[in-house]
Amino acid sequence: MNNVLDTEKLAHFLAEMNSEPKHHIGYCGSEEKEILHTLLHEFSDLDLSESFAVAYANDEIVGALGFDIDKESKSAEVWGPFIRDCPNFSMFANDLWEKLHELVPMEIKTYSFFVNKQNSNVWNFAVEKNAIEKGSHLILEALRHSFHNPKHKDIVKYKSSYKNTFFELHELAFPNTYYNAKEIVNRLDEDNLLLIMQDVDEKIKGYVYVEADPVHREGTIEYIAVSPSYRKQGIGKTLIRAALSHLFSYEEIKEVSLCVGSHNEKAIHLYQAAGFHKKHGLISFVTE
């Protein structure tokens, strides 16, 4: 084990490992630059040296485990353990676990795991740590090179005249969420768009809110909602395709992924009809 972190080397190792389903962890991406940015600027409320344990052999990383820690809730999202093919995964993983707890200067009460269904080693490791399975999820992906979308004349960018009906629909669809309607409107710029399918009299049939981050080659569909009066008319599919059209207008963004509960067949069917396909199946675990 080694307390001295080479962050660039760690990002490369994580990207390489997480690109394989048998090592894949849902919290960690597979793009090296994206991971490096997360490690340097977004990972954990503690210093990175107190949030990752790394094992080396001949100056090359062979194992790593990270805790993305929230100090207020005393909780951690577990990145890994990532271990190159090893005959005794459990022993190596526990060594990393013990080492990381020596580095973390606080008590952690809750650990969350988000594990690919093909990553049997970490799945079993989570169970060994008395984590309880909480749900099954799918990562769906749309690819730029296979996406084609005709423009829809009823899809327009948000303007202030839609404020009342947008605020009303967003509150109805997402009463307790990370961005309320006002926060979404305040975030709008050339990259972050709120697309509206318009009706008459400044009313809306539905909306989709998307965020593009071309610097890190990322695009996300944050929210989509259709007014109850206009459901089962293909509006959701049209909105998703409009969102993808915006995100794929950036040369840097080659793919868009999202997470949906594996039992939410209605949403899965909608996204697949709009151009998404299944990339990963994941299981979430939480210690109690």
C-alpha cells in the first residue's frame, strides 16, 4: 500500500478497469479525463489522500479503493475495490478496506455500493460488509453516430411566457427534487437548455431539461415531463429525441447515458424507442 497518490496514474487505472463489466462500478466513469477532473475537484469532502487507498507493484497500480465521503451524513459511496485479476480478491480487497479506514480521519456510518451485475467480486464483497440489496438499475446509452432526428416544429426553447405552466408541471412531476423550477430557469445558458413542446395560449404539453458539458464530453437529460392531458401521444419520445439532437450537436459529445430502475418498464420502453440501448445492469447495496 502507498499513501502517496499519483492522481493521473490513478485516473488512468480507474478508467481502464471501469471500462470492463467484470470490474465496473456505477459511480465511476470510464473516461480518463472525466475521472481525473472528478478526483481533483469533486471527489469526497475530505482530501483525496484521505479518501483513496492504492496498492502498487513495480510502480504500477494493481489495486485501488475510494470513499466519496459526505461529512454531514457520515456516509460514503464506495469506488471499488478495483483489483487487477487476483486469485484471492477478498483478502486483497479487505487489505485495501482496512488501509483506507486508517487514512479516513472520521467515522463513516453508511456505505453505498453501485455494482455491475457482472462484477461478482465486488457484489460478494458488499454482501460480506453486510450491505443490503436496495434495487436493480439499467444504464442506457445513446450513441451520436447512430442517432438521426428530424426537427420538430412544436419544440421550442423556453421563454418567460411559459413560466407559469412550466413551474406548475415541474412541481407536479418532481415535487421533491434536486433542482426546482426556478433553479432550472436560472441555470439556462447556451449549453443548458429547457426545451418545450408548445400548446396554445402559452401552455405546454411537456418539457425536457438537458445539460451539455463539452469540455468533459458529457451530456445529460436531467428532467422530462409530459402534461397529464397529453400523455400516450408520443410526446415523451419526441422530447427525448430533441434533447439528444441538442447534445449531439456538440462534436465533443459522442454518447449520452442515463440510469433508470430496471423494473420501470414504461420508462425503459420510452428511452429505447427514442434511441437508447442497454449498456449496463447494476445493483445498489447499502449498509444499515
